[in-house]
Amino acid sequence: MKIAMIAGPWLPVPPVAYGGAELVISQLADGLVERGHEVLLFASGDSRTKAQLVPISPKHLGQDWPGYGAPLQNAFSEYSYVRSFMEKADIIHDHTMHHNTWLPVKAIYTLHGPAEWGAELARRMSSFAQQNYFVAISNTQRRLFGEEGINFVHTVYNGIDLKNVPFSDKKQEYLFFIGRASWEKGLDIALRVAIATKRKLVMAIKMTEAHEKEYFRKIVKPLLIQAEVKILGDITVEEKFNLYKSAAATLFTSQWEEPFGLVMIESMATGTPVLALKRGAASEVIENGVTGFIGDSIDDLIKAVGHISEISPEACRRHVAENFSVERMVEGYEEAYKTVLYGFKRAIIAKDVMTTDVITASPDMSREDLVKVLAKYDVSGVPVLSDGKLVGIVSEDDILSKPGEYVSEIMSRNVIMVNEKDPVHRVASILIRNRFKRVPVMSDDHVAGIISRHDLVQALALEKYGAAG
């Protein structure tokens, strides 16, 4: 395929320091070239890429253009679309959401931003005559945008090139934070966790815009006197990964519904667990209790610091390799391109084949009653719910190997689960890797179903003999 990839002019591709979307664009463009595609990358002239670079500005412009950002981006976007049309690109992959041409081109957009400003725009663009199509970077983002009226073709997780990421199982005592100096990134929360646990905190902060400096001065600075903290500005990629790999844990204290969070997979790739608030896609990216801990509050994160040693660095790295590699990302986008170019055949997802009539247990159920339930329904394990929330899972193995009279005493609390929109190949990977017979399927924060190995056999038949609706 001949693919036109459009980035913004604000940062180079890849970024020198800060720039999550630009890093994804760089890895995707290079990965597509390595798989034999012809890629035109529209980006600033100081970008570096294996693709054919088409400069839209001599060098990157920086991000502080108040009042001029939109008209500048519109002009660059118009040029990129016209040039792509003249170059006879098969498809345009736009990462800017600034489409403003009526040329007969097929365009696909990655939604890198929040639903607050993007959802209505995506709906308007979906109604245009030439039809634009959208890729979400997590199922959480897709849910927040809403399915109705948006031409979603796929969910593709961001990836990372593990060949360029160092790994270490030897950790120091400090906690690490990296991100923008803004309220939504929760710098003050990271500091409060460090203060409460008496841990040194290293913070690599991007602080170039006026609102970032104001937030830091008013909210963050007063806390610094209470903490042992080292403040760094923008750092190089090499410096970033050296800090990740030696940290005891990375704090991901995002306070908004962040659609993905590259920080999490970067940290886990080096073997360092992530402590995250339960916001946005954190539950899709982290295996709670396996590659880090997810908490509802600052107190939960403070408690989690005491359990960091329970996390295996090798498990963190393996989780990223299996779910968030560049290769997986490139394959996902290839599937999305083919869908737009050659027609729709939706991938089979957990929701298509899961069992919705879920047998459950409660924490206060007796061991005797649990045995009767498993025998009556001929199942080997069931989710444990308390007030409608998933709090554990209990199986025949737990009954046979653990002492205790009640489910709460024998159940496993670190539950591995999947989302109802996860493709079945990811579900299969989780079942095989963990030697599970079944796994709970979540919709938002409640159990929507359960999927077993038998259900996956049905999914294979569905893939072969008829696509999902």
C-alpha cells in the first residue's frame, strides 16, 4: 500500500523529549516501511524516518502558538491532503484531526485525544460525504467517545519497540514520575505518595507553557519542601529509559480519562512496575497485581508502594512484548487500512462469544455452598462479587489447596480479566499464558460475562465460517 501519514508541525518525529503521539507516529511509519509499504510522512523538516519525509515546515514550530495554532494546522493539513492526492496515496492516515478538504481521498484518523473535544468533531467528520474512519487507542477511549455516529474501524493499542528499550531486574529505592506539569497529570498526587512513603521521587517534567508554569508554582512547589525530590526538565530518550529501568516503580497519577498512557508501557518494558490511579485505560494496560497496582485513591497508591517487591520485572517486560509491541501495533493498523480500502469485516471480540449467564459467588458464601454451586452448574470456577463489584475469583484449585470456611478466605484477589471489546486472540493469549480455563469479561466496572476455552473454539469457527455482525 501507499500510505500518507500526517503529523503536526509542532514537534519533530520522533520527538527529542516530550511527545507521545509523535513517538507512536515514528514507530508506526518505520514499521510499515519495514513490512514493505510505501509511506509518505508529512512532518517537520527536522524529523527522522525510514519513510519518505515530506516537510511541512523547515523545522518543528514548538507548541506555544496561542491564537494561531488552528489556522496554522489547517494550512499544513490542506497541503498534506492535496499532496497526498497528487501522489496517488491509497489511504491517508491523519494524526491531527484537522481534515478540511473535499478531495476524493480515503482517510483514517487515530484519536489521540480526549472525548471532551474530539467526540463531536468525529461525529461530524463521520457524516461527510466521502466518509472518514476512526481508530481508537483503547476500548476505554472508544466507550468515552461513544459508538453511535462515529465510523470506528478498529481499536489499536499504542506500541513500543522493545529492541530500543533496556531491561533491568535490579532496582533502586526511588519512585519515578514523567509527564507534563499540569493538573490532569497529577504531579501533586505523585508528591503526596512519595512524602507518605518516605521515598525519594525523581520527576522529569515538561514545563514550557504558561499554564504549566502557573500550576507548578501554585500547587506543586509548596509540596517540595516536604519531599526528597529531584526535579528534571525535558530529558533525552536515553535518560528517560535509564531512569525507568532503575526505579522501584513508576507513578502514573493521571487524574483524567487518559485514552492510553505510553508512560505505562515504557516503564513496564524496562521491567519496572506501574502504580496508577483507576482512570482512563489504566485497567487495560496494567495487569493489576502482576505488572503493577491500580488504585482508586492516593491511599491505595501509598499502600501499593509496600508491595512493589511482589512484582516480577520479567512479567512486566513479557506483558508488554505480548500486548504492546510495535509489531502488534503495525498489524492492527494494516488491518484497519484494509478494512477501509476493501470492505468491513469486524474482528471477533470477547462480547461475541462470551457466556452472559454468569454463575457467581459472594465473599461470605461458605465453602460447602460453593462446592454445591460448582457441582450443580458443572463449572470449575466462578467470579466473586460484592455489591456488584468484582473482588476475586475462586476455583476448584482454591477449594483443594487452601484452608478456610468461606469464599473470602480462599479466593484469589488479583483477578486477571478482559474487556468485552478485546479481540479473541488477546483473550486466548491470556488463558494460555496463565493456564486458565476461563476469565471474567468486563464492561466498564461490572462483569458482563465469562469466556472459556470452549467459547474460544466457537470463536474460531465464527472467524472461519462467518464474521461477527
